[in-house]
Amino acid sequence: MRHADGYILTGDGLLAGPGRHADLFVLLAPVDEQMLAFVLESGQPGLVLTEPFETAGRRGADVWHVQLEGCVVPALQTLGGTIAPRAAAIAGAQAAALVREAAAAVGLAQAAFETALRYSQQRSAFGVPICQHQAIQLKLADMATAIAVARLLTHRAAAEDGAGEAAPAHAAMAHLHAAETAYMVTLEAMRIHGGYGYSAEFPVERYYRDASALLAGEAGDEALRRGIARRAVANNHLNGGSA
């Protein structure tokens, strides 16, 4: 809320990133149905960061609980003035975040696929590399196809976002398919490695743990499906269709 020549921020949420090393934090917050960007300094009164959570995967990106306890922010610490109406700003930020996560999922799936492919060419069974066995070939074909589709969906969503024409449904579709692809591909990569896939000696077990995080939280697969369905139903009504 507004206060004298600045603002008072109250609330909490989760922050993913190297918070312990940051001197400055950029925070989006609603004020009078508008979204403003604030620059907060580490140690600023009212800004509280917990110790990072222990997570199964994505350990390179710490997850923190952020609390704003009546944090007084001078007007000079706003960044660029009003960004956009609250609803539009939130939708745009969510779409951009989904595209980023979709791109991360595609990269993760590609890394797992390439690791599994190399292993299947090096590992032999019954006198031939296992990549020549039909069961492994079917897995590799499904993995490669799913990654290609995820990459195309992500490219479309990223192009729209970059042009300032973000389509929330397309971003959600890209994230949903890419995240599910990453989970499937990393699991199949572990299976192709056999017992070694569960060993820290090979990177596929880490890929699998990282992929699991992409289907959790507010951007989980069920939440994304509900959002995609709601937009499909709304667009059908707008176009004169029936539910």
C-alpha cells in the first residue's frame, strides 16, 4: 500500500535463485490494481529470507521462503513506474515463466536423450550394441519424437512472447508437453542404462530428479491442463460455439 513518499509491502512467497549471494532483489507487487516493480536491498528492514529448502532435484537453484513484514520502500526504489494493469501484468509474467521452464525442460530432455543414446551405442548385449535391439530402438524413437514436438511448441510460445504477443494457452501447452517429455525421457534414459541408471556414476539419475520438479507446484500438469481447458471453453463461447 502507499505510504507517505513510498510504499509498505506485506506478504510472502517463494524465491528460486541464488538469494544468499544477491545484493538486490526485483519484486513485482500489486498497488491500486496496477503492478509496480520494486528494487529491494539485501538486509532491508522488513525483508526476511529463510534458509534454502532441501530439494530432491534442481539443487543449483536454491528455493527460499521470502517474507515482507511491513517493508517500507521509498518511491525512489520503484523501477520504471507502472508496468501494466494487474491482471495483464500477472498473465504476462506467468506466460514468460512458463516459456522459460519449457525451454529448460527441452534442454533437460535433450541432455538425457543424448546420454542414453551414447550409452546404447557403447553397451553391448548378445554380441551387438544395445541400440541395435528393437526394444531400445522403440524407446529412442519415442524420446526423439517427443523432444522434437516439445521444441516446436516452445519455439512458438517463445516467438509470441518475444514479439509482445504472448498467448497464455500456447505457453501453457509448451510447458505441459515439454515437462512431461522431460519426465518421460529422463525415466527412459535411466531404464536404458539399466541398474547404472540409478547410480550417481551416470548423470541420468540427476536429470530424472530435475525433471520431476517441472511437474510440481503451481505450474504442475493438472493446473496447466485446467488452464488450457478453461481458455478453450472460453474461446469456443466467444466464437459462438457450444460447450
